[in-house]
Amino acid sequence: MGGAGMLGYEIVRQLLERGHMVRVLDIEPLSDPPRDPLCEMIVGDIRDPAAVELACRGMDTVVQTAAAVWNVQTPRDRYEQVNVGGNRLVIDTCLRLGVTRLVYTSSMDVVVDGRKPIVDGDESLPYPARMPTDAYSRSKIIAEKMVLAANGSGLSTCVLRPVGMYGPRDKYHLGNIIGMARRGVSLRLGDGTARFSHAYSENVAHAHVLAAELLGPGSVLCGQSYFICDHYPAENLFDFMEPFLRALDLPLPRRAIPYRLAYALATLAEAVVPRSNFNRFAVIQTCVDHTFVDAKAKRDLGYSPIVSRQEAFRRSVQWLRGEGAGFSFVHFAGLPLML
């Protein structure tokens, strides 16, 4: 559950660079912990009241990034236990211990309602009229609503919604496409016109650090949600992935399956192999526009990407060619960050 810590690792690194004391709570120990006296590691589970209390005690800010990330292999009830129950425990612990600031990592998926495209979506988008059937999106909506509702005089809260995130320690986004290429699967889904927004992990981490430092009583951030994107135009998922495949000397997908056929096949695949990566959720995310803008984050957080697209690509490929490790549930300084 988040052991690779793509986002958490970068948040911790940036906080330490700014001189903050950082406390990390993760279900697994760090494989490459920072050699810094300001960094403290706690091995524990977000579902464990004792571990969460130990992590939060004496801190004044929590950045809550811990989550059961969407994965077909994850048991359905895990999302409820971790993303809803664990998050409720974090909120309750913050209120009881007098933690004054809580930054929560949500997802663009909280406004995705299925087949309807989203083009340049912003924070005015509502939650889906009907709760999504997939357990991950459902749990993230519930958790986000809890965090925003908890904003008040004793606890200031805000929510960040990264778009499709990638970078070093990425097990899911880059990992799925590259894993398919390495297994010899060479297919594109859709006609190539659908666009999907991406964000590099260090840039998303920078937004979290800004939020943690700016949030507080009377802040414009209180009770607000923010999409976090990168500065380059959204493009088709397979077009975005091709440079990574080339850099790794992997075959490029040339054959394409039309959207309607792909959706029908995915429906069948779900019935025959329920835990297949080829499912309707993946087809919709690939074949329907999902693009977002982050003008609100630029205005209120002063956010702008700190790593260029070219450098983000170079760093990601460097990691993909080797190995990386990290962590997921972080606390930060004087301020705790829970990732």
C-alpha cells in the first residue's frame, strides 16, 4: 500500500531542503531513507490508531497522502478500510491532538462520472450525480468530502487533486504501459484523439509543500480543493508514453482497437477475468478526454511547475532504467505529513 512512495518521497525531500522537521509514517520501512537528523521514520499502518497518534503527536501540520491506490489486484474492501476508515482516523486524531493544518491528497477521479468527457475541467465540476461503481473513486470522493467538512476553527483543511501522476517510483501509471510492452502487448486503445492530463511527481510535491506552508486560519485555502497539473498541453496517453518506450528500447504500439470495440471487450474481460488490467475503467480513461486546468492553484498557491517536461522525462527514464524506492505516508515538521 503505497510502499514505493512516488509522491511522498518527493514531498519529504523538498521539506527537508526547506529546513522542516519531517516525520514519516509508512507501512514499510524506507529502503533509502534520507540521512538527515530532521527526518524521523515510523513503520505503521494508517488504520492503526496507535501508529497514527504516534505519528501526529506534537506536530502542527499533516499532509495526508496515504491511500489504497487503484489496482485490480486490491480487494474491494481495502479501499473502504484505508481511504475512508484510515482517513477518518487521521481527521479524528488531528482534532483530538490539536493539529492545526491538514492537506489531503485526493485525485482527479473524484469528478469523473464515466463516459462523459472532461475538457479543461476546473474546480467548478461537481461530484458525479451517482456514486461511481469502482471502489477506488468512490472511496476518494467520500474521503475528500470528509476532509473539506472537517475544516473549521480548530483545524484548517484543503484538498489537492493531482491529475495523472508519473515519475520515479511510479508503480502504476508508467509501470502499467511499460509492463505491457515488456510482455509483448502492442496495442493502442481508441483513435488517438482523446487527451489526458499528466503531472510530474516533483511538481505535485511542490504544490503540497506550498499548501502546507500557506494553509492556516483565515487562509484562502481553507475548505478548498485544487487540481494540480503540469505546464505542457495534454496529449493522448499513448503519444505521451511513446518517448518512454523508445528510451527503453521497447516496441511501440501500432495496432489500434476502436473505443466501442475496446469497451465491449473490456466488459467481457471483466466477466471472464475480473482482476484483469483490461477493464472498462482503463478503456474510458484512455479513450475519453480527461483534461484539467490549475488556474486556481496558480492563483491561491502561487503554484507553477519547478521541473520542466524535458527534465521530468530524463529523471523518469533514469529511474526506469534502474531501481528506485521510497515511501508513502509522511508527516512533516513542526508539521506532520502523512503520505
